[in-house]
Amino acid sequence: MGLELYAKIEHLLEIEQSTQDLHQIYVDLIKNYSVTKLLDIGCGRGLLMQKLSHLTCKGIDLSEVMVNAAKDNGLDVTCKNISDVDETFDIALAVFDVLNFLDEDSLDNFFLHVSRILNEDGIFIADINTLHGFSNVAEGVMLTQDENLFLGVDAIFESPLLHTKFTLFEKRRDGLFSKESDIITQYFHPLSFFKKQRHLQFVEKRNISLYDKNDKVLLVFKKVS
């Protein structure tokens, strides 16, 4: 799905509270590590970075709309891919399903670059959806709207893929509506895949209940020489 379309509809998805709850989990976990320099991969508008202002934070995202919104809040954010990052960090984060948008080959390449940008003994933390989260929570239909937008969301899980179709009607100045639609695909990855990750050492997992019991898992990795 086009990232700019998602940026347009994000506020309609009613994820504000769950986003804040997930961000707080990250904030509390990071307190356990002695780190000063952080990279938020897929940082969006930079809401988590604002909660981590005691650290030297940088963010990257592929959406120019999200990056510009983060910059408007005074955050150090750039529109680029992890493969284009050319400095190192003590800790890197990939928050709210970032890993689920990558297939296995892309994930292997992603972990390679995360390892590359981490300092020795650096930490990487990310969250993924569980099978329960995909099949019993994410799947379904939702209709929502505001004054100028009407959004339909139809998500179907056919393991290991979740296909979510977004259909957006936007009110124009002439009173008529324009239509945009797109489909995003997310991938279910079992925990065993991450435990055998070759570029970073798997350290621990923590179950998360964001929308329902144990619908997500928090993963912690470490760079080892």
C-alpha cells in the first residue's frame, strides 16, 4: 500500500491508545539498558522518539508525510531505508508491526543492516503479531469516517499472509468524492524464525496483550562480535 495513503487514514484507524500503550512498553524496557544513542526504524510521526527525549534519538521512515510531521515537531528524522543509514547506534527499534511487513528474504537483509548499524553489544527491539493476533484480532471488516473521509477496511488472513484492503472516499471541494484503494500484505513469522536469525543473537521474548491476550510478542536481540 502507498505509504502516503496510510498517512492520510492513520487517524481513522482508532489506534491512538494502543500506540501509546505499546510505546510505554518500549520506554519501560529501554530503561533496563545503558544506551545513549537510538535509531527508531519506521518512526512515523516520531511519537515514541518524543517519549525518549533523554536519549540522542534519530528516526527513519519511508513516508515523506510522516517524516515532515516529525520534523515539524523538531525531531531528527530522515526519509530513508535502513540500508542507507551510515552511522552507528547503541539501540535500534522497529515498532508496531514493522517486521510483519517484510517477507523472510527481506527480513534477512533487514537484520543484516540492523547488525551493521549497531555498536558492539548493541540492542535491537521489535514487536511482531502472533498467529492469534493475525487470525483472531486483525482479520475482519471496519468502517469509519470523519467530516471529509470515509474508510472501509477488509482484512483476510490466509496463513501465513494477512491481506488488508483499504478503500478510501475523500470529499472534494465540489462536494463529490474521489476514491482510492490499495492492499497491504503482512507476513506471519513464527518465533523459531527469529531464534535462528544469523545476523543478531536472539535474547528474549515478552508476550504483549495490546488488543487481546497475547496478540503480540516483543523480541530482543543483541549484536555479538
